[in-house]
Amino acid sequence: MKKKTNNSNDSCHLPDDENPKFLFSTTNTKLLCEIVTGKIDPKKLAQNELWARGLNNSGIWIGFQRTSKKAKDISDPCDDCDGILQCKDCHVFNKLHE
């Protein structure tokens, strides 16, 4: 079996909505800067979105009951942040970075 390589030609054959090259193409510049400087954690955003869809980290349906607790744990931030911005005083930040 031939192993798939990760080269620039591979992304040419993907639909736009699956192509990682376009992941941030419509993202606001301010948000991109906050991602680059570490103020926003895109991995945690993606994980929370999977949970909101009832999916585990492999994209497999596990249901809303199993994922709602996880999503709820990070949806109640302190007054200074929204739980995704990295507020060091926030219990949500601490939960995300356990």
C-alpha cells in the first residue's frame, strides 16, 4: 500500500471546505493576530465545536449527553474573558489547560 504523502499537490485535490489552506481565509485579521500571539487557542475552539456537534475528537458521533458536560465545563468563563481567550485567572482557562 502506498503511503499518502503530505505535499502541496495533495491539497489541490481537496474540496475547498476540507482544504486546510483555506481554514483561515475568511478569518478576521484581529482574530488571526490573537491566534498567532497565543491569546486564542484554535485547537480548543475546534474541540469545543466537535463537542457542540456531539462528536468525539475523532469525529465520531457519541451524542450530546456525553459531550454536553465537557462543553459546559468551558462555557462559563469569568467576567474578564470568554473562556477561549487565555485569561490566567479564569477557572475555564485552568480547565482547558489541565
